Amino acid sequence: MANHPSGARRGRLAAPRPHPDVAPDRRAGARQGTLREHNLAIVLDRIVSAAEPVSRARIAADTGLTRGTVSALVDRLLAARLVAELEPVAGSGAGRPAVPLVPARGTVVALGLEVNVDYAAVRGVDLAGETVLEHVHDDDFRSSDPERALGVLLGLADTALAEVESLGARFVGACLALPGLVDRRTGPLRVAPNLGWRDVDVLAIVGAHPVAAREMWLANEANLAARAEATARAGEPESFLYVSGEVGVGGSVVLGGEIFAGSHGWSGELGHTLVPVDGEVRRLEEVVGQDAVVRAAGLELGAGVPALVAAAESGDARALEALERTGDVLGLGIANAVNVLDLEHVVLGGIYASLEPWLRHGVEERLRSHVIGAPWAAVKVSPASAGAYPALTGGALAVLRALAADVQAAIADF
């Protein structure tokens, strides 16, 4: 497999496309080859990203393109089944009724894949952002054999690809979320401590599997979950720290709706920051990761977060004490990050979204006490809104975003 131009490993594709951590550059016409191709990407992006259906006239007004140019470009997108027309809507003035344009449903599908400590999963998402398929396999991948874990995942991918075909849709690529450091320069998964993986060439294991036949990227689980969260919060162009609680603790820095991945794609490793606990310095995730919290609550690891929530709701003293301590220590780690990053919003994702009612007080108290700017700019804390397994959605959205940025290549492929 060839290296992606930005450095991350990817599957076979004739034309290079942006890495999931890189925002499309709408100013650079050279990426699409011609001004017409650049404009095609602009028009598709305008339709896909619009909160409400838009007309050709609205696109022309927003982009500065002529109505004739927009109409010709829309016709190409309609022919490629990337957009669809709704019923005309009569306006208040004279002239023809406006025809609203929307992303096509169920015509192209990207797959988000994930291997995490206690599950492997796949989700298919279309250009309209709708989930068209999903499969989750519960398993224990702690200190696992990468080939076994990826074999389970590829079995799910086989099922998903068959479903895409049965829907009459086109498979446009996949992105695999992993809970560790994925080197965006050279490609391999460098380390995923909770999986027990180190320097694993994931794409070499995937090999010629059909899921890698179009696009195949690897990315950090928390970064992809944050991308799903940023999309779910569309219309709120804000910056926030996304905190992903699983067996480990991940994080992602979102600046103006874009992921700040860092030089290697390794930013946001909040779980590996150090906190003082009971007279010793420990990694944050050792104290507030899922296994640690479930154990502290006196529950079996297999019971998981649902049992922890049930215990807390029933007033179980040990569970409530464990959650109070978790909020306190987690808040300390987050306060350190906020002081460095100067962010005014923290989003609690993963298991922390469902545990937020019990964690919020401790987190907010630490932020008030330890963030130097808190007296003048209070830090907002909110639960994630992207739903379960957000990295799956984020991975699929990343592929679709790349398609929208280089739509001419996508049209040429089919």
C-alpha cells in the first residue's frame, strides 16, 4: 500500500484526497485541477453543509458564481446521484418556484470502522448524514492479537459491504478509528496501550480486503468522535475540548469546528497526563478510565457502565463515592488542559456523557478553582450530543468530507 501524501496510510485510489484530520482548502483551485472542478466542490459542499435545503439561486448568491454556472454544476451532481431535488417551493415574488437541493440519501455510503477495548464495530453513513447500517460485536480486546481483532472487524465489514451493495449504493471508502497514536506522517499505529498494540502496520494486515479497495484511512478514535460532535453542533462555530471516556481517556482539540491534530496527529492524549492521587503521581486514565471507575464502584468489569448508572440512580453509596472521586480527578486533568489551551467549553463524551449528571459538579468545581481565567470567563461543561459510538460516525463523515472536497475524482470513479 502506498503512503498518503499527507503522511497517513491509506488504501488504493488513483487520486490523492485529504486526510480526515485536514480541512478542505476551498481557496486552492489546483487541488481539483481546474476552476470548474473547484467550483463543483464548492457547490456540493454548500448543499451538504447547509442546515436547510438550498436552491440554485441561493448557492449563486452565497458563492458569487453565476446562476448558469451553478445550474450546470448542479446538473452534474444530480447525474452522479450525489444530490437530489425536492418539490419546488413557490416564492413571494414573481418567477419560477425555487427547487430545494439536498444531499442524496442512500446513493453513496462511507464506512466508519472501530476496534476498541471491548468491541469492534462498523457503521455506514450516506451523504445526507444518515446511518444506513450498523453492526457492533462485543468482545475483549485487552492485550489482544491485532490479527484476531482486525479479523473480527473485517468480518463485520464484509457484512456491511454486502448491505451497501444490496441497497444499490456506491461504497466510497472507510476510515478506521483506533484508541491510540496513529502516525499521520508514516502511517502505522504507533501504540494503543489498552489494546496492547505497538508499531502495528494495520493496513498491511487489512491487505487486499475489499474494504480497502477505494479509500482506507486510520485515525485516532477521539479525534473522529470529536469530528462527529462538531458536525452534530453545526451552526455553533465554537472551539471546545472533547474528552472521550472509555477504558482509556482520549481527547481532541476542536478549534472553530476543525480538529487540531498536532504535528503527528497525536494531540489530545488527555489520559496520559499526570495527576496527583493518594500521594502518588498517576496517569489520568488509570484513575478515571472505565475499568477503574467500575472497579471503584464495587462492580464486575463485565457489568460495564449501564450497571454503574443503575447503581448511581438507586443511590448506591459506593457507586456515588466512586463517581464523585472520578469527577474530581477528571476535573483536575481537564483544568490542566484548559489552562494550556485557553478553551471555554468542555464536552464530555464516551462513557462520560451518560455519567455526566454525577461528574459535572466535580469537574466544574475543579475548573472554577484551578483555571486561572475562570473568574473572567467561566468554562462551560456539557455532555456530548453525537450519540453512541461517535467515532464510527466521525470516520464515515471524514471520508464523505474528502469526497466533497475532491468530487471530480469521485464522479470519475463511477
